[in-house]
Amino acid sequence: METDPHHTLVEAYCREMLSFLQYVGQSVPYASPSDRPIVERLCELARSEAAGLDGLADYLGANRMSVPHVGAFPSAFTNYNFIAVRKLLPRLVADEGRGLADLERDATSLPPGKDRDWIEKLSSTKRMHVSELEKLA
């Protein structure tokens, strides 16, 4: 069965917009003064991924593929509100790792071309972020 590139791209966009890193980047995890640089770095990583996703949304729009409203973050994420940032790091590593595996699977399902290039670009960014999060953890 052939994969629908539009469906794959939109699914990846929605999934990544609702990632745990995006949630943490928009929330305010507890951080002692010595941990505030970690929170700042997490926000930078989230903004970097969001910029890539904005580029994907622009690409979709330019190619007449509608980008749906992604909705709200999973309600289970609220369980992590007011948790110390260092306690969030293992969860972030795990979630980013799952997201990377999903993007790599998406990339292999697409034929070579611009659609696949966008997914590979997101994968590359996420791979760097997984590595950095592992170092922070």
C-alpha cells in the first residue's frame, strides 16, 4: 500500500507541534537559580523545533495542502507542571527519542523529493536535540 505524502506530512506536523518539548517550552518548569540556564536552553530547543515546523507549515500551504488546527496538548502533560526541570529531563529525552523514531519512519515511507527532505530536516534537528538533552540529563 502506497503512503499518502500529504497525510504523512500533516501527521508529522501535528504530532511534533504537540510534543512534550513544545509543552515544556511554553510552560514554566521550576528551576533553582543554578538550573535556570537549563530552562532557557530547553526553550531555545523548543523554539528551534517550532521554527522548523513553521517552515513545514509554509511548505504545506505553498503546495495547497491544508494544515489543520492541532488542538491542545495532551492533558497528561499537566501532571508535569511545577516539577523541577531536572526531573523533566529523562521524560524529555524519552519523548524526543520517540519523536525521532517516528520522523525517521515517516522519512522512509516517503519517496525521495521535497516532502521527504522536510521530514529529514526535522529529523536532523531532533537528533541534535536528543543528543543535547541526553547531556543535560
